[in-house]
Amino acid sequence: MNFRIGHGYDIHRIVPDRPLVLAGVRFETDFGLDGHSDADCVTHAICDALLGAAGLPDIGHFFPNTDPALRNIDSQLLLARVCGELSKRGFAIGNIDATVIAEKPRLYPRLAEMKAALAKSTHLPIANIGLKATTNEGVGDLGRGLAIAAHAVALIAKA
């Protein structure tokens, strides 16, 4: 088996009066993330990790923010398309692991729901998806609650 590892990172600024979506789950807040799509930084980091593992260009190449058809698109659709791109090239996803960095809202109570959404989009068992939440301990723009970021890694294999 030809194993490959990819890493992804994404960050979006917090803005008022926009839905907050993380890992495919909508949070009831008075803020969201600024972006062309739904700005789901967790899912975007996972997309980049998968694409990077396959040696493909990043999410912006496949889904440019200049495409009006992608305005406010559900990032789970983008993730499903990324999985399709990998499948077309003979890759299978082994597992995904992501860390969300956010001062607010409290994510821990919804991690299982978030993992379930990612499992549905990737067709992976929930056991093959790791998801953690942390804060930035008040340091920098993330720590001041001005943005939310995510790191992700993915393991894929090609026979």
C-alpha cells in the first residue's frame, strides 16, 4: 500500500450576523465566519489535508472564491466533492484528525455531532475521525476571539 499524509489549515475572521458553521454543524450564535462559502474552517482544513495527501492543489483551486455558484455553499458538499476527486484517482481515506481553535462558542458538547456530519460527508466510520477543540489561551487574534481556525491531517492510501 502507498500511504500518504496531508496537512491542512484554515482560519476565518468572526463577523456579526452570519451563521456559524463548524464541521457541518450550525451553532446558534450572533456571529459567524467571514468567507465566500459557509466559511466552515474545520471542513476547509480537512479538504486541504485530503488534497495535499493526494498531491493535488488546494481547496481554492477546486472551489475558487470568485465563483458565484459557490457563494454560501455548504462546505460538506465541497468535502464530498474532494472525496470524489480522491476516489477518481484511486485513493481511499484511512482517517482524518482535526483540531479547532476557538475561544467561543463552547464546542465540546457538540463534537460528536460534528464528527457524525464529517463521517456522513466522507463515508468514513465515525471511529476514523478525530476531532478536538481547544482555545488559544487569550493569545493573539484567535485568543481575543476575533477568528476561528482549524488544523487537520489525513491519511490516505493508494493500492
